[in-house]
Amino acid sequence: MSSARPQARQRVLATNEVELLYAKSKTYLHPTSAKKDNIPGFLSLTRGSNGTNLDILLSFTPESQLSSEEKKVYETVDVEDISLDLDAININSKSNINNTKIVASRIVPKPSVSLLSGYSFSAPLSYVYSIQVRKPSLGFWFGSIVINTKDGEKLPIVFFHDDESPSSQSSKRLSNKKFDPFDENGNMYWSGKEFINVLEKFVNVEKSTVTSSVYLINPDSGDLRNFAPITIEDKKNNSGDKKIEPIVLPDIGKLFASAKWKVLETVATISAKTKNQMINLLEENAPLTVKQIMNKPEVQRIGDDFDSARVYLAKWAQQVKEEAEESQRKNMLHDEIYSKINRELGSTEILTNEEISQSSRRKPINKQEWESFFDYSGRLKLTADEVKSRIFHGGLEDDVRKEAWLFLLGVFDWNTSTEDREQFKKSYETAYEELKLKWVTDEDKRATEFWKDQKHRIEKDVNRTDRNLAIFKNPHKKNPNANSEGNSNSRESSPETPDEDELDDESDISNIRNPHLYKLREILLTYNEFNEDLGYVQGMTDLLSPLYVTFQDESLTFWAFVKFMKRMERNFVRDQSGMKIQMNTLNKLLQFMLPNLFKHLEKCESIDLFFFFRMLLVWFKRELDWDHVLRLWEILWTDYYSSQFHLFFALSVLSDNERIIVQNLRKFDEVLKYMNDLSMKLNVDPLLIRSELLFLKFKRMIDIIDRDNSMKTIDAEVYESDVNANTGKNDKIIEISPELRGLLSKEIVIQKEVPRPEGVGGG
């Protein structure tokens, strides 16, 4: 709607001037209980030149301190923004960097920087810790906000007299016109909530999970923990002898879930029965709701394609487990979930409550929070590790990925400015075009059998890559049989034959009609030129596709892919040594962390973990839905704990299914089928929590072993060899393999392909 505004005169801000981003009229301070002492004024948000969103000033300015011209500007902005449904608000954090021209009608003198100057106050958003919103209620007619600063000072309470404010009255009429007078919580309109909505356009605002009226401004992890529900286990009340129990909502599905588990555990012990006998027994003993689940076609199909009753039971157990966990997620407090996983991992004596709490998952980083990490020049104000920690524990919203991924992948350095990155981008474009021209203009190269084979492999895989996504669907082709009235004549092909625009391009793989798929092909052919030793190997399209969908820029996608392949190249080397090393490391990690499961898989002849090959090869790209793939990858790219954290994610999948595997599966093919069928059923956030706790436990175990080994070495040096016989101690040094120690490193493991022998084709 703001685009409909007439072209306004623009100019550069002077030193003592600011851009008025938002103003609310008829807000009051109530210094005394007497109505006559109320002080009317404007609550405003303003930004100076070279200012980021965190430099925006939150101010209250009494009407008496404004000139008639200034008051007119405030009133105009107030009503104008509301009439445009807040679309006119300028949310671009970089709009006045380097004194970019802004609309002259929104320029006002800078509010007083003093926190208390007369009855005015002003504070930058970076200085605001939280805002408490107190909505209107009976006996307390005017809603208000309480602003708390980071040094603990409370600014004067601001009251909203909506019955006097022209903009508030306009907003009410606008809501009524839309037949939507209520907010998402069923409350009537009042401008205090509107103010919070405006703040969310500039900074990250998160509602406290303890007190719904408190909003945290750009909170860090510590702030969120301080305002999270308290699960008290060891603290006592004032009498000193009684524990304070946490508030837990009732678990609605508890009886149902436990009843199903009881039936499952009973039946799972009867391993000699046939599948049909198992099903009959379940049908006789299961509750009615369980029978309804079992009668679903998709559940019945579980056992149809495999003759093992144990796999049938394991699949059913998995479904029961998912339902029970979903119920727990709805009714348990976050810290309880982390503690529950911690108990399952047997880490209760190893990890502290603080470590468990710090593994919490947070909301993804939105655009406002991301921009708050940078100053006016586009340089980081935080350390790269702080940003990576935030990404690791929350991920990114979709509109942040296009910029953030370039940092995570190393295309841009964390220490660059906006201007630096623009220069790098131009250099990348030039370098890509030069590289691409090497094969485009070399007819001799394109005539070789190797190049033709690589091109064929690339085109074949590109045509099959993520074709379910709208961006990779073929452009709609008009039916040539359609008449002028738009009705189509009878078709020659049978009804089972798809129309031409629905074909998979398999018949002519060189004819790539989708422009985005065509760019994928160009990128992969150019990478073939960039890394001649490796060339193209099946599976690379799985790694490239999410990058292209995110950037939708051929040059940037190529260099992001180059950086990604730097760490992933070992997965695609010809002798598969890179994958063998990772599978072997995962095997040792499983033996070290989950010894009971390892022993059971050993009995099942499954310790080769073959079912993880595809998962590790393309980082779970085919096991997770699209959004979860993006979330997992950006978390793995942080290398926050380890550059091989994907192995701990794989371990978490095994840990999460340990009970079902041990109780129900006995053979290699049963384990293989069960694990393969987990595809698209993995719940990423709980697995990430489990992964982090597994890593923390792993690191603590290594530390304990190293400490004990060190003590044993000292003892041996002091008491010599006869001490063992006298003390009865077991002083054997516990060896930790280099592969396991390597998991503690954040350095990316790089394995390059060797030069291609003459006559060897593509992979």
C-alpha cells in the first residue's frame, strides 16, 4: 500500500536530526494519581544517520516540548502509518547508512538522549532489556507498558489513552471494516499491542514463556533461560524441608500410550510365533483405539512386504513411540524433555543441569535478529562463535538463509563489511564466467568421450532432482489440441499416458526445459572443470539443489557448492575410502557410547551400519523433508562442537530407536528394513537435542578417561610396578582411538581425490 504514496521530497539527515519511523499520539505519563497532572505526549521510534535497528531510539516526548511544526510531523506520521495499515513503516535497517536520502516529511530533531529530561526519556533499543505489556482491564481502563533497561532501571510507565488518539480510533475502524476486531488471543484492539507489533519489524522480540505479558528485546540464550519455566528438583521452600514441584500439564495420551506399550512388550517376547499369530494376539488384547490404528491400510501394509513379525512389531512400536512423544512434547516443559533424554542416555551423573539447559532449542533467527548482529557498515558486532552458537541452537528463517549461508560456507568472511562483500561478489561472478568459458569454448574437450559421459550423467541426475519442488517443475505447455473455446479434443494416447508437459524428460535428457534445472546443469559442468580429478559423481545434485533454491543465483550457488564440496569431497572419492572411514568412526562411536546396542547389532550381524551409507553420503537429504534438511545443514555448517557432528546426529537416530531395535529385531535384514523405513519419519529437533547431549557426554567421558589415565601414569612412576599387586588397582591405560579423538575437532576434514588415471571414466 505504501507504494501508492506520492513521490515525497527527500534529503540527507543532519547530525542532530533523525527519521521518525513510528509515532503514537495521546500516550501519557501519570506522575500522580490526579488526572490533572497527566502528561500527554508521543511514544516514538526514531533513527539517525548511520544507524542500525539496534540504534533506533525509543522515546517519550511531551507535547509541550514540541514546536507546532514538530507536533504536526508527529501527528501526520501517527495517522498516516495507521491509515496505511503500518505498511509505510520503514523497516530497512540500512536505509540511512552513509546518509542515504530519506523522506523530508519524516525528519524531526533528535529526541533528548537523557533517560530523564523533564518528563521526557529516550533509550536505544540495544539498551532495552524487556517490555511488560499491561492491557486495559476493568478498574484499570488505560493499558500501559513498562520498559526495563539492561542496567535494571525502569523508565516511566507509558499509558495509552486510545479513546483520545486519532490513530487508535482509525485502527479500530480499520479492524471493524475487516470484520476482525480481535487479536490472535481474542482480545479487543489496543495500541500497546500494536506497538509491540511495530517493534517486531525492527528487532527480535520474544514473549516470555513464564509471564505472557513480558516481551524480551533481542534476548540471548541466557536471557531466555532466565525467563523460561523453572523446573525445580533440588530447591527447597522457605521452611527448608519441602521440594517445590514444577507445574506440569496433564498428559492426555498417557493411559492410551502406556496401554499400547504394555501390549507391545507382552507380544514382543513371543518371538517364535508367526506373523499372523502375532496379529491375532494383538487384535484380541489391544484396546479399541489401537485396533483402529492397526486396521488402517498404511499400518496393515507394514508387514505385507516383509515376512518378519518382528519388523511388523517394531514398526508398530515406532508408531506408538511417536504418538507418546508427541503427547509429551505438547504437555511437558522444555527442561523436562531435555532431562528425560539425558536420563535415557544414562548421563545424569555426567552432565550438569546447566549443560542440559544450554542444549535447548530456540526459535529460528529472523531477519530482524540477524541484522542486529551487524553494525552500520555491515561488520559483525558479535564474535563469529557467538553467531554460530545462536544458529546451532535455533537455525535460520528462510529469508535469512540467502545471506547467512554465504558466511557459514565460507564464501564470505565473517569479518567483512557490506562494501567488502559486494566487491567479493563481483569477483566471484567474474571468476565463474571465466571458468565456465573454459568448457563452453573448448570444442575439443566437449568432443571427448569422458566429457560426454560426464555431461550425460549430470543431465540424467539433474532431470531427477527434487522435481516435486515448484521451482524445478517444467513450465506449463499449452495443449495443441485445445480449440478456441478452451476445450480440448480427444487425445490419441491412453488415459494412463501423461501429457507431454508432465513427462520426466528421461526420453531426451539433454532437452532441459526448466531454466533452473538448466542452471544446475551449467553449475555441475563448470564444477567438472574446476575439480577435474573428482568430476561429477552421483549424489552431488542432492547437495547442490538446496543451495540453488536458496540463492537462485548461478555464480553464488557455484562458489557455495565449491565450499560445501570442500568438506564433502571425501564422500565421493573413487575408492570410497572417505565413506569407509566415516562408517568405521560411527561404528567406534556406537561401541563407545551405546555398548548395549552395539552388542545387539553385533548379534544381528549389523555392526557394519550399512543402512547409514546413504544418510551420511548426502547428509540425510533423502531421509528428511525439505525444511528439515535446510535446518540440519545450516546447523552442521557451524562446526559449533565438531566438524563431524553429523556422526552424532546419526548416533542420535540409533539411540532414539535403541529400545525398539533391541526388543524386536534379531536379523540383519530386519534391522536394515527397519532403519531404511525411518526415512521421512525423523523428527529433527528432538534428535538435535539428543545429538548435543550425546556429544557433551562423549566429551565428558573422554575428559574423565584422560584424567584417570594421567593419574595412573603418575602412580606408575611413583610406586613402580609392584604397587598394582599391593593395592589391587586396575591401572590399565584406556586407549581412545584417533578417530574418536578427531570428533572433538572443529577443523574440517579434507580428503581430495587423487589425479584421475588415464582411461578411467566418471563416477
